[in-house]
Amino acid sequence: LRELIGLGVASEDLVRRFGERTGLVVELGTDELVSRSTDERAETLFRIIEEALRNVERHAGAQQVRIDLRSEAAPGRPTRIHVDVADDGVGFDPSVPRPGHFGLRGIQEQAALIGAALAVHSTPGQGARIALEFDA
């Protein structure tokens, strides 16, 4: 991203390498506004996506991962950026502490740095999804 390639291209490369290394099916959806982003927040989003994929690889036992990067414009309101990373893995109970597991904590800290609201959705046996949202 520092080389101004944009979040979309950087994410495409990350997804391709992740899929080749793990054998998982990874889908990436992005729109033009988010794809062209090259600022500090885009860099942080890239790091969050990297960490989310590491968590999928290490813990999820998933077959598929879906990443969506999109913007939502509404008249009279700032454009909202939405980032979702979802897998079809084993899931977990987000309310149960996981000593020695710092991935989600790191994602929470990075989300706070860019002023993003973060939600973690997961149920044992039903996969997991992290969702971030913030004003562009």
C-alpha cells in the first residue's frame, strides 16, 4: 500500500497467496472506492485482513473464506466503509476468553486506531465473521 498500489490490488495478492498456501477457497469482493484506497487506514485494514486470515488458517478448520470491502454512500451522510471477513469453519464463542490467543485482540486494537466499529459474530459449529465499519 505504501507503493500506492491500493487496498484492492494488495488484497487480491494477499488472497491469492493465502489460497495457494492453504488450499482454501477465498472470495474477494471490493468496490472501486475501497479498492483505490492507499491511505493509512487502508494499510491498517490490510493488516486486519491479514490477521483475520491467519486466524482462519490456524483455528477455523474452514473450507471457504469470503472477504468483502465496500463503500456505502447516502445523501447527506459521510460514505461508510464496510469490511467483512467470514469463514465456514468450526466457529467459537466470542464471549469465552482465549488465553494465549492475541489475534482478535490485535484486530480490536487496530480497528480502534482507525475509529472503526468492530463486531465479531461466531457460534460454535457455524463459522465466524468479523465486520468493521467506519466513515470514509
